[in-house]
Amino acid sequence: IIQDEVLAHRLGLVPINVDPDALKENESLRFKLDYKCQSKNDGNVYSKNLIWVPDNDQADRISPTPAAIHDDILIAKLVP
């Protein structure tokens, strides 16, 4: 079990590749993390599992798609 505060802190440390000039003032990015552990060997959740969810017109304005700079940053370890 990972506490919400610890998970939030780890997510906040993941560097995101996005052009800051493409964002409006006080605008934020939203990511979805949906991962289910199926067996003992696939319980690692990595930054590559973060999926950008664009709000309003963000998909039209922001290019390339915001994502983690490194795909192999370990966020959490899960067990079935």
C-alpha cells in the first residue's frame, strides 16, 4: 500500500516534456494513471504509464504530446 501523499510526491518529481510557452497563464496539465497488476512480474508502474488527458483546446495548441521525459522512472511497485 502506498500512501496518497507519497504517490503524489513521486508523481510531482516526474519531469514532463512540454513547451511552457504553449500553456496559458495558470493552466495545468492533467495525466491519467490507470494500471492493474496482473501477476507478480508486472507490478512495476513506470512513468510511461502516464497518459495525457487534454482539457478544452489543449490538444490543438500543445505539440508534441506532453509526456514524461524518461519512460523508465519507477513510480510504484504493486502486488496482485
